[in-house]
Amino acid sequence: MPKSVTFSACLGAALMCGTALASAETINLRMGSGHPIGLLAYTESAHEWFAPELKKRIEERTDHTVNIQELHSGQVAKVTEVLEATRDGILDIGFISLIFEPSNGYLQTFTLFLPFNSPDAKAVTKAAKATFEKFPEMHTVFETEHNQKYLGGSCLENYGLGTNFAWTELEELEGHKIAGAGTNLDWIVGATAVASNLNEAYQSIQSGVYEGYISASAWWHTFKLNEVAPHFTKTDFGAQYLNAVTINKQTWDRLPEDVQEILTEMGEEWADVTAEVCAKNDAEGLETLRELGVEVTEISPEAKVAWATALKDFPNRMAGELNSRGFKGSEVLNFYIEQIEAEGHEWPHRYAID
């Protein structure tokens, strides 16, 4: 009987793999994401913490050894394909950026519906985790509809606005073209919104397709956007809870219970580990931009209030859209608002959700 079993290769032979595992000494796991390692907090924590810590805990606390093959940066799945790759067993463990799953992860990206959320990644993580616990359908859907088990979620850094022009007042954005990805296009007020992604941003700004991009400060230099747009404004659109780590259901079912327990605890811890990375990246990102000669400014309280007030109907509209799709949209957003306020967040405009 074989001493090693590769779970991702066993979709068509579940019974055989289950038998092999009984005496297997080595577990082989393929895990990955669509983004490069290190450019975003969730892939940084996946590579620097999750993969080595999983191997360490399994080999220290069980009789098993583990080989982990990491497949990031679209090696087997683009950012739009990770959920499907994990569903199909191409990846055993997937790190999913749910902003690229507008249909399958619409409810789970609810923090995007609340612009000027807290910039504190740790507070957002705590409030979002409480929301997922309050509404378990937000994570059980991965198992019931996508053939994978949800292990945990995590944040992205506080969103700001990088531009190739200076501005201080909201009305100064009029006549300019600002890009974003997905839902955050609705945050753009005054300027013309352009759909794009960070991989396209450098060339698009350089060639004049648009003049700015909604981005975290760390991404502005990791994607070298400071070279073509030397202005960054700390707008505090907020940290966003947009990522998930999941495991293919057949892989999960074949794992020994002691390994399942380790994966469960690590999925829970991943959120807080990534929040620490987000906080570090936020602080270091702004400082790095200053060192690179970028003009770093902070939006004035008056401009922040004006921008949030201009978006006052957006959260309620998105709650209504969630409700129309059969989700508890209003309940989820109201619960989260209460949770983040309990963490000390004060909204520049307090949204009302019907």
C-alpha cells in the first residue's frame, strides 16, 4: 500500500485514496491563489505563515508528515478561477480573493458596501468575523454549493486614492478619470469611474486611460504606480474583509481528524495573522511612498464628510440588492455597523439601512 497520497489527484478515485490514507505517512497538498506572493497581505500570510505553520503543526502534533506545493500568481488559477479550482480539486486549499467572485461571493464582500469603514484592519477583522458567526450561511454556502469547506477569512489593507494630480477638495476630482475594481467603482464621486485592475494600472495611467486608482498605500509602490502617479491621499475608505481560505471537500473528508483539527484552528487564526500584516503594510506603505518622493496627504475631515454624504444612499441600495437575491442583506449590514462601532469607529456619515 502506498506511503504517499496526493489528494488533488484523487477526485476520480475517492475510495482508493481513502484506503491508502489509512497507512499513509505523507500527506501532499496543493495550495495557491491567483495573486503573486507578497504583493497583497493575504498571499503574504498564506506563504509566510499558513504553509510553514501547517507543516510544523502537523508534523509536531501528529504521526503524519506533509508536503505542501504552493501555486500562486495564476500558476494553476487566475484570481477569477481560484474558487472553481478548489471546487474541482485542482487546488486542495485555495486562497480566494472574493472581490473577483461577484456572483458566488457577493454577500461575503459586504464591507465593500460600506465606504469609509474603519481603516483599522484588526477592528474590521474582529467585526467581520463576528458577522460571519452571526450569519453562518455566509460560510456554509461554500460547502453546500461549491464543494469546499470554509476555513476562514481575512482582510485587505485600508483603501486610499493614488493619482497623477494633486487634489484636496472633492470637487477637484471632477473631470478626471479614476479606476477601481468591482464594487468600489461605486465609491467614485465626481470623477468618471473606470473599471480596471492593478495589473493594468501602470500602463493605463502612463497612457492616460485614467488618472488615478483606488488602492492601498502598500500596493502603490509594490506595483510601482508611484512612478506614474506621484500623489497618494489617505482617504480612509476602510480596510476590507474580502478573502477566504477554503479546502476541497473530498480532500477534507479524506484527512485524518487530527489534521482536520489543525486546519480548523489555523483557518480561524489566519484572519488575525493577516490583520497584523495589513496593519504593518498600511504603516510602512505610507512611509515608503514618502521615501520614494510621493506626495502623501490625508483627506480633510470636511472632504471626508462630503464624500461619505454623497454616498449616503449607496449602502441601503446594496442592502436592497442583497435582499432581492434572497440574502439577509439589511440584517448583515446593520449587524456589522453595530460591531464596528463597538470597536470605536465613527462614520463620517452614519448610514441608515432599512
